Amino acid sequence: MEQRTLGRTGRTVSVIGLGTWQLGADWGDVSVEDATAVLAASVEAGVTFFDTADVYGDGRSESVIGAFLRERPGHDITVATKMGRRAEQLRENYVLANFREWTDRSRQNLGVDTLDLVQLHCPPTSVVTSDEVYDALDTLVAEGAITAYGLSVEESAQALAAIARPNVATIQIILNAFRLKPLDEVLRAAADAGVGIIARVPLASGLLTGKYTAETRFAADDHRNFNRDGSQFDVGETFSGVDYETGLAAAQEFAALAEAAAPGVPVAEVALAWVAQQPGVSSVIPGARSPQQAVANAAAGSLPPLGDEFFAGVRALYDNRLRAAIHPRW
């Protein structure tokens, strides 16, 4: 699989990575055996980048990854984790003492002395713009707890503020065919600064697989059930903030565009390839709940260019169906 430089980390990672929120059992139950099988299938398919967080399954995702990698000494896999949501998202909680506590926990879960990449986990804007926060992160690097840091953000404006900081290595942001605002400025600014872009929620929580219908039901402990109104965390994380019924109609239109551009290729692969083919994207991190899904996701990294007509069609779909509700918010 194509390898790209992950911003200021200097590391090379696969253009299709693996997001492991699902492996923390936050999308319904996933056994350790099934989670390990997903990791193994991903690596076999060429994935060299895992993204996790200290709150995915309260550390379960990190621990599963740590156990998996300990059985593979000499692996060439970069692991990015996240911190900042083990306490209320208030500026006063983003301090060095907490950072040390949270990174110590992640290091223990992953079984490493130094974390490859730590990202602040969708912090409020007051954190993104705080000099003291970046000073604390620089201290963690100096102490050897982390090699590099970045931010996972909700809004394009937050991304632009973080990119301006000299030691921010990466920005993680939602980017998919239903969320185009980062294409306006964020990707270009990141490329100019040498900051990596990690594209999350690339399938709009599954909408862009084309498999969902009005009759689809999600488990009670699946965020696609309990967070549609944004009551637990930013609603933009669930279906990219798109109203479900609106998203179903848009997904049908996207599927038709995908079939015209890449006949016979699964819709999900085309959706992932669209993200991967955006200039400035370092890695795309779809989740997977089965080895088969992990392999199919990785295949998107090998699709040929989708073409200008397809890209224009995606833009028209967004402008006509989604822009008014989505673009001003994120």
C-alpha cells in the first residue's frame, strides 16, 4: 500500500490506516479475539497506522493493540492515541499534571516507554488557542513520554489555529463526501506547514457504505443510536452530523456516482478512495468490525484515480443536499 509522511512526525504510514473506536466495544460488543483478528487482517493488507484513544472502551482498545504488537517485535506500525476526555472538557483540566497521568496510563496500556503520537481529543477552542497547553505538550516530548503530538478537532477553524503552532505534527479531522469544509482551507494550510492530516469518520458512520435503510436498527450501546441528537458528544461524530433520513437519500446518490466512476467496486471502497485521493491527506482511518471489512477498507488505497467528473459530482451532491446544514457548523 502507498506510504505517506505523517506530517512533522517524519514517520511514513499507510494511506489507509485503521481507526479502533469499534474495538473498544463502543459500537456494540466486540470480543478480544475478534478485535485481534481485525488488527491482524489490517496488517496483512498493508496497514501500518493504528489510531486509538484512552477512552475507547476505557482503555480496552489501547490494551488490545498493545498485546497485539508485543507478539510482533520489530513491527513497523505507528500507533496514535488520544487524550483529554477522561475529565470534563474545561480549559483548567488541560494541564501538565493531567497530561502526565493520562499518557502514563496509555503507555501502560500499549506497553511502551514512549508514545508515537498523542492527540488532544477534540478539545474546546479555549484549549486549542492556549499557549500553556502547547508548553505542557512540549514538556512531554522533552521528558520522552511522547515522540510527537497533534490535535483531533471538530471544527475547521480549530484546525487552522492548531496548524499555526510550530510543533503540532498532525491534525485529525472529519473528512468524507458528506463533510467537505476541510477542503476549503485546512488541507492546503496543513500541507504548507508540513502538518499531517488524519481523516476520520470517512464513511460517515457507515452511511457511505450504501448498506443502511430506514429499517436499519443499531444496538442500544452504539453511538449511532444514542448520539443522533448530540447528547453525549458532538453530533458531528455521528453520521457526520447529517440527519439520518437526509443521509440515506444522499448515500443513494453517492452510490450512483460511485458505480459510474468505478463499476463493480464496493461503494465503501470508492468513498474511502475519494478521501485518500485528496491532496494533503496523510492517512484515512476507517474502522472495521471484521477481518473482511478491514481487508476491503485497505483495498481502497489501491484504487486508480476516480477522475474529475466524480469529484465534481460529489461536490454537487454536497452543495445541493448538505451544505446548508453542515458547512456553517464545522
